[in-house]
Amino acid sequence: MDFAFDARTEELRARLLAFMDEFVHPAEQVAHEQRARLASPWENPPVVEELKAEARRQGLWNLFLPDAEHGAGLTNLQYAPLAEITGRSPQLAPTATNCAAPDTGNMEVLAQFGDERQKKQWLQPLLAGEIRSAFAMTEPEVASSDATNITTHIERDGDEYVITGRKWYISGAMHPDCAIFIVMGKTDPDGADIRRQQSMVLVPRDTPGVTVKRAMQVFGYEDHYHGGHAEVVFDHARVPVANLIGEEGGGFAIAQARLGPGRIHHCMRLIGMAERAIELMCRRAVSRTAFGKALAQQGVVQNWIADARVQVEQLRLLVLKTAWLMDTVGNRGAHTEIQAIKIATPRAVVAILDRAIQLYGAGGVSQDFPLAELYAGARTLMLADGPDEVHQRSLARRELKKYL
């Protein structure tokens, strides 16, 4: 692969970096202050809507979608460095550019598998940033890391599907603009093939029988900017059969298609978070004195910073290689690398953030600096999109097959 960014990527990087410096970073404190005055903590602060308008004006909108009909038409390799930049301010930048999960994955599903009616009704307003969405898969009663365990029932009754089940940690569901759920459940729980039992259906939030029960916290944080993580109950909720995405039994395959790009997006944003942590570490190290000399002169602090730089450079190359493989041989051909980045990146970034927190002392775990919230988000990604152990298991099996 060519390690140099092409001309379009360089041009977008320059524009996005300028947007971050001029608009996003100055808005972080403003958003925090505005949110404290909102009637509902789940509403967007006014400055977020201003950022969205500015991003659209500058053409920094829907950068994640490779389909030029709907998005910027960028390859994974072109989008990866842009996702890294937005990761430096993960609460604001992805939303400002309409590149925030779970909407990104849901838009990819609709673009790839939705019919024309579904695209018109749901994809178009998502692309315009007029509504938000949620992806309802994880369940509290089963080990959802194995999607074949899912117990939510999607039963056909004439021209309708009846959905019954309980989901939790459904990202985005608390946001007042969340208008649609993509729900994964079983249409054929007794089917012979355990990976052909699941289907996905579109369930509008205002459907009778749908209850957004409560917000789930993550290390005590509630992710207000991205619509939180909710427990959602589906109690005999009815939707038209036309709300099925793709075909019955295709839910597992759709989920796998959805997660490939999502994983690389998360990993690049994580690298941006690590870069922010290194910057904060360096600023702290040169401005604080302990035991008669600057923290920057302490050997252990120098080691932390050096190790962090080495780790970030290694991770970036692995993620860019993965993006290149996804573009050239497809997600299946990049399977090993996708799993490798999903294992390595959150683990390394959590360690970098942990050392940055240590360097800041009490301030590191406070609300006065972004480190604690960044840590909570990074640590969660060791669980999201498949726990590390699931990817390790699959990756090890792939390696062992070479010797059997």
C-alpha cells in the first residue's frame, strides 16, 4: 500500500483540522455550559446545531459513506484519517459532521439493504441530520456477544410483525430526535441454521408497545451527546411486514456487514482520542513541578510519553492497512486485520489514557478535563462491537487452521 494520503484526503484533512480548531474545540466548554441549562439533558445544546450547520456549509458532512449517491464517496482508506481527527473531540465532532454512531451503521444498513421506500422514509432524513436512530441488538438476559443467543421474537401475524423482547445499552435511544430503531430478533427460532434465525426490522419509536425505559450509565457517565444508552422494551409492538430489512433470516449477515466499517471507524476515532491524551500529557508535563523539577524531566513521565507515541504510530499503520484491505479485497479478505485492530486499539488507548489520568492526578478523574470521560468511552469499546475475547477466539482459530 501507498502510505501517502492522496490529494483529496489531504484537502479534506486540512479543512477538517481547520474546522476543529476554529469551531469544535472552542465549542466544547460552551456545550457543557449550555447543557446544564437545558430542560432535558438529552437535547442538543444550541452550539451543536450551529456546528452541524457550519459543517454542512463547509461540505464536511456524511464523510463516512462510500456511496457517492448518499455520502462523500470516500474509500475506507480516505475516511480513516478523517475519523481520527474527529476522535479528538468524540462528543462533538462526529455529531457535528453527521458521522456519529449508531447513525452511521444504521445509514450503511439502509443504503446497502433497504428498499426504496425505506430509504426515502428513514435514510434520507438521517442523511440530512433531521432525525437520529438506534440499533437494538444487545439483551440483558443472554450473552449477546453471541448473537445466536438473542431471544427477542419477531413473529409474523398476517401483514404485520409482532416484536416482543427486552434490549439494553441501545445507543442513541434517549435522544429526543431518535425516530427509528433497527431491531434484531428471531423470526425463526427453531430454524436448522442458527445464523439464519435472525432478522432485522424497522420499528418507529412511537410504535405502541415500544417503551424507552431508562438510561444506562457507563462508569457513571450518561452519553448525552450521542443520545445515551437505553433499556428498551418491545411489548407486542406491531409493524408492517414491509418494515423487514432485506429478507427473513438475513439479520446475522446484515449485522456482520454493519460491524466491519463500524469497527474501523471506532478504531480511528480511538487513535484521535489517544493523540488528544498525548497532547494533554505533554502540556501537563511541561507546566507542573514535583520534587524539585518539571514533570517533563521525570524519567517515568518521559517513558509514558515515548511509549504512547510508539503505540499510536503502530496502531495507525495497522488500521490504515486494514482500511486499504477492506477497499481492495473486501471485508471478508480483511477479516484478520479487522479483528486485530478491534483487539489492539481499545486496549492500547485505554492504557494511554490511564497514564494521562495518572499524570493529572485528581484532575484526571474530574470533570474539569476530558480524560475520565474519554477513558470511559475507550474502555467501553473493549466490549462494544464484540468483546475482545470473541475476536481473540476467532482470530486464534483462523491462525490454528493453518496447522491442522
